[in-house]
Amino acid sequence: MKTTIGILGMAVLASCAGAKRQPGSMRAAESTVAASPLGPSAAAPNSTIATDEPGALPQSGQLTAGVWDDNLNFSFFEAYAARIGTTQDLGVFGNAEQRAARDLFAQQTARDELDIQLVIDTTGSMGDELKYLQSELVAIAGQVHARFPQVKPRWSLVVYRDAGDEYVTRHFAFSGDVVKLQRDLAAQSAGGGGDFPEAVLDGLSRGLQQQWRSGANVAKLMFWVADAPPHPGEGGQFATVVRNARLQGVHIYPIASSGIDDGTEYQMRAAAQLTGGRYLFLTDDSGVGNAHAEPHLPCYAVTRLDRAVVRMIESELAGRHVPTTPADVLRRVGAPDAAGKCAAGETQTVAF
């Protein structure tokens, strides 16, 4: 049976043909802070949802995620990269290049225009229910509208599979019409794949080829939702695509789905670090979909995914790190203090 795919929630995966292997992971110790119930989220004013069954959408705001900023914790990232990114296929960014990126993104300025792009792996293991994912988009678009009424965001969509599938990429131009984005995404389906690596390079490259606005006042965010890496041997090409994103001022925000391995986590985090984005990763707190790999982090806070995405957008518009609001925290992993900092080894403190 064909499974229809939606927007950011496609990262919570149901079992289906082409499911990818489960990776090993290093688990951080969970704190004893109790999880809060998942509350309702704002709906987009005057928006319409493209669905055959009006009123049948599930409650939005159920997906959960953590966020990590490797530029904010660069010393920790350096040690992590030295451990994980040890092969040419992964460790394709030099330390000097990464340090230069850290210094660059420590000096951000506020912006008042917004381009948001979704680049989504739509292979078989990314299958999910369309209506559930539509509700996530409504929540995110609604919160952006409520929080930043003066901003008129544009949305773009790129979906990709792999060579030999029905298609390698499909793309939809930037538009201010979020309902059009919903309908474009509703027309997609999950399928193909069959092995672990996918056409990541094609998807990211196609995304960068869209008509992003120029100008220092435009915040440009690419949310890359995936559970698989590029093909073996494509590490150098992956690095080139990431460098091109940095040159265009596009900040990559990976959203890691269930099924990623250690190498994929590293490539996602390296892409975020070099372009000034942050690493988002889905968690099991929602109880939806397959198990999600634990990230290589000493501590983090779990919030609703929609709140995390809106916070990333707020950080980009404000030109500064916007911390997690305590009221949004569902669970804490590790032992962070009230300021959101925790020990990473005996001599280092990190923040999220």
C-alpha cells in the first residue's frame, strides 16, 4: 500500500518496505525531570488544509525533538569530530575551516525577511500519514504568523529519493502561499530506496538552485529531513554542497529521523556547524514511529518539534541564540542546570 508523506513529521517513521537498519548509539543519562503533557499548538489563521476528510486531522504538536548547537559548543564539537569524522568520506572539513565558520556565526545580525525550505528524503522508510504531517505544518506556520506578524515568509519544497526510483528529485519554487506548499506535499508519496544511502547530494543541490532572495536582511533556512547519508565515496562532493550553502548564506538545519547511524549524525552536524544552523533530532517521547537513535551529546532538552523549529526561526530573525523556554521542556537528558548548561567530562561545560 502506498504511504503518503507530509512535512516535518515524516521523520517519525512507521515500519514499511525499504526500512533502514537501526544504528548503534551512545546514550546520555536521563535526568529525573518528569515529562510534561504535550499541549495544543496554535493553528495558522485563515489557513486551509488540503485533505479529503476535513476535520479529521490529528492533534498537532505531538512530535518531539532535541536541538544542539555545535558552534555554541565548538570545543566539544572539535573533540567529537576528531573521534567520529576520521575517514576521508566523513572528515572532509578541516579544523581551520570549521573554526572560521564558528567565528563567522558568532557575529550574526537581526533579519526581517524569511525564506524557509524543506528538503525531504521521500524513500520508503520515510513513510508517514499525510494528515498527521499537515497538522505539524499548520502549527509551525501558525506560530510563525503569531510570533512574527510583520514577517512574510516564503516556503519552498524539494523531495528526493535515489537513482533508479520513480524520480531522483522533485522541486517546488518559493511561494508565500503555505496552502500551496501543503498541496504540493500532499501530492508526494513515499517509496523506492531499498538500501541505506540515498540521493542526498541531488536533493541538497536542487534546494540550493531555487530562487533564494539575496540581501543581508533575509534569513535563509533549509530544513533537511532525512534518515540516511549520501552514497559511499561522496564525502568530498557532500562537503562542496555544504560549502555552496554557506556561500549562499543558507543555514542548514538537519532533522535526523529514526534509522540514522553515527556517520550520518556526523555529516548532519558538520553541515549545520559549517553553515550556521543547528542539529535537530527526533526523540521517542511522542511514542510515534520507530525508535530514534540517541545522539552523541552529554545533555539536551526535549521539546515539541514545532516549538523547536519556531525557536530556530526566531533565533535566525533575532540574530542571536534563543534558549529553550523552561515551560516548553518535556524532559531533560543529562544533568543540565537552570541555565541549560551541563558538564561534558571533567573540565568542560556545554550549553544548549
